[in-house]
Amino acid sequence: MIVHGGVFMAKKIIVTGGAGYIGSHTSVALQESGFDVVVFDNLSNSNISSLDGVAKITGTRPEFINVDCADFSALRSAFMLHRDAVGVIHFAAFKAVGESVANPTMYYRNNLNGLINVLDLMREFEIPNLVFSSSATVYGTPAVLPVTEQTPLQPATSPYGGTKVMGENIIRDTVHAYPQMHATLLRYFNPIGAHPSGLIGELPNGVPNNLMPYITQTAARIRPVLNVFGDDYDTPDGFCVRDYIDVNDLARAHVAALNYMLSGGDGVSVFNLGTGRGLSVMELVRGFESATGVPVPYKIAPRRAGDVPAIWADASLAERVLKWRADTPLSETLASTWRWQKNQSN
Ligand code: NAD
Ligand code: WQD
């Protein structure tokens, strides 16, 4: 809280990309923790109805500005209106790996120009704290599992991944040059799930690339069958292994990161955000079936180019420093995902 003339004011956070999947859940978590949320989004991969969901869940509709973060002068006008913010959570980015391979400059332009504009405007308006959406993709195919924040980064295998590696470096250099700025780089593993209310969730455009929405759309009979990419990996059951983290747990980690910086956390901090547990594709499919009682027809398909056989997080640093851990049971995550999918289908 900030006191203005005896009136308590909630601390304001700018959430770029706040109408999107992770941003809308984080807006809920922020508002439930007493922050005042302003969403900057150009709705290029989201729908404004997500903020109706946030409003229904929390009783407060975040202020919304339709703005392209890659457009400096438009973004500057938005920042000018909210120069009293104490922090920025920067989600706004394109995120489809395959699309980034097909159209690299679109990805570099959107993701890097957006970030650079945000950094310049935070400096101009003296907003000190940044939380950045990074990704486990920065680890490539790791030699040792689980990966810690010290695991060496590998050259990006897609332009999308490149924007995360470069984004992290741009932030490090900027904070180094302007020590009044602080940043937390959050490396998400595989976010899945929806709010337990079923009012907000992931809204993939067209045919989903990611496993979880493909499973729910197959269960809902929107897709006839799930293609399971590869059953001959060198993993316990032959299927790829990932660290699937509940989006509501992920959202809480952003609040923890902000509170950490607001209470003195300095410089640039980096945290893995995962459960610390690897699950195979088939374990997720079976887990979904047992959590919901709904069958998921699947067939084994060839390996997908570029897939890492196995990766999961050591998330103990976030637990020690941020006092955060991912603790939603998988069955609850899967039940919420299905509730959201059914609401969409209806
Ligand atoms: P999303 O597409 O649902 O949300 C991104 C939001 O940003 C959308 O609302 C979109 O309209 C907006 N946006 C994109 N470019 C913009 C621009 N130039 N100006 C304003 N708004 C813009 O994606 P998400 O899954 O919520 O991902 C959020 C962030 O987390 C992204 O940076 C993504 O790269 C990162 N991330 C996502 C995952 C994942 O699997 N979902 C994993 C690791 C990292
Ligand atoms: C998970 C597993 C597939 C779809 C991607 C990005 C990464 C990050 C998260 C942003 C793999 C298998 C999938 C299907 C399948 N995003 N699968 N059938 O590839 O781990 O990570 O999203 O930063 O950068 O690369 O996630 O959900 O696509 O795949 O068998 O129809 O599911 O082969 O083993 P991935 P995913």
C-alpha cells in the first residue's frame, strides 16, 4: 500500500499481455493479493472476454489499454497515464515455435522491440521492477536433469527461443547499466490448466500445437484423435517427459517475484518455475482420463522434429528465495482444464 493524503492506494502493476493465458491468471493473483492491475495488450492472441473472467473471479475489472508494445509512441502514451506503477510484468510476446521458424523477423520485431520499448519507458518513468516471461526453451536439450538456473544455456533452436535468450541478455545489460532497475527472469516449464472457476483458461488459435489443449479438444470431440509424437525415446516409458506446471501456481510466482523485488531483492534474479517432477506424454493422457473420466483417443505418430526427449526443473531456488512452490495436485489441474474446455464448447 502507498499512502496519499491519508488514503491507502494499492500498488499499481502494469501487466503487458495481461489478456492472454498466463497474464489473465496472473491478473487474478495480483488483484487477490491487493495490487492494482493495468493491462496493456493489443489482443493479437487473446480476447478481451478474458478480462470479464478476471472481473467475475475477483470482483474487479483491471483497467485495459489496447496498445501494441512494439509501437514506441503508443506505448509511451500508455505508460504516461500509469507512471505511478511500481512494476511491470512483461508477458506480451508471440509464442508459437513453428510460426517463429516460418516468420522469424515477425518474432524478433514483436518480442524484442516490445521488450526494448518497455525497458526504455520503465527507465524514463522511473518504474523500477520488471518481471520477464522467459522459458525452459533457453536450456535446449540439457545434458543433466533436472535443470537448475546454473545449467548452461544452449543456442536457441528456434527464433522464438532466440527471443527469450536475447531478451534475458538485453535485460541483464540494461539493469547493469541502470542499477536503480531490478528484474526477475522467470523460466516457465510447461504451463497447463485453467482457473478452478472455469472462467479463464487457454484459448489456442486454430489447431493447438501444445499437448494439453490438444488433449482437451480431443476429449471434447473437436479433434478426432491425439497424435502422440514418438514412443521410442530413451525415457522410462518411451514417451517424452516434461514438467507440467499449473497456471495458477505460475501466476502466484509472479506475485512472489514482485514482492521479493519490492522488499529489496536487487539486480537480476533468475528462477525456474516448474513442479520438479517430470511426466511423460502418456502419464498426462492417463492422468486426464482418470481425473475426468473422459477417454482421449490417441495414436502413436512419428517423433516431432525439434522435441527435447526429457526436461524438468529443479525449482528449489524459487522455493528458498521466493517462498513459492507449485502445489496444485495434478488431478485438480486437469479437472479445471476440462471445466474450462466444457465452458468453451458450450
Ligand atoms: P498468450 O499468447 O496467451 O498471451 C500473450 C499476450 O500478449 C496475448 O494476450 C497477446 O495478445 C499479447 N501480445 C502479443 N504481442 C503483443 C504486443 N506487441 N503488444 C501488446 N500485446 C501483445 O501467451 P501466454 O501463454 O500467456 O504467454 C505469456 C508469456 O509467457 C509469453 O511471453 C510467452 O512467450 C511466455 N511463455 C509461455 C509459455 C507457454 O507455454 N504458454 C511457456 C514459456 C514462456
Ligand atoms: C509437450 C509434449 C510433444 C502435442 C513448447 C515450447 C516451449 C514452451 C512450452 C513457450 C512433447 C508432445 C504435443 C501433440 C504430442 N513455450 N505432444 N502431441 O514442446 O515441451 O514446449 O511449449 O516458451 O518453448 O516449445 O510443449 O505442449 O508442444 O509438447 O505428443 O499433439 O507433448 O511431442 O513431448 P513443448 P508441447
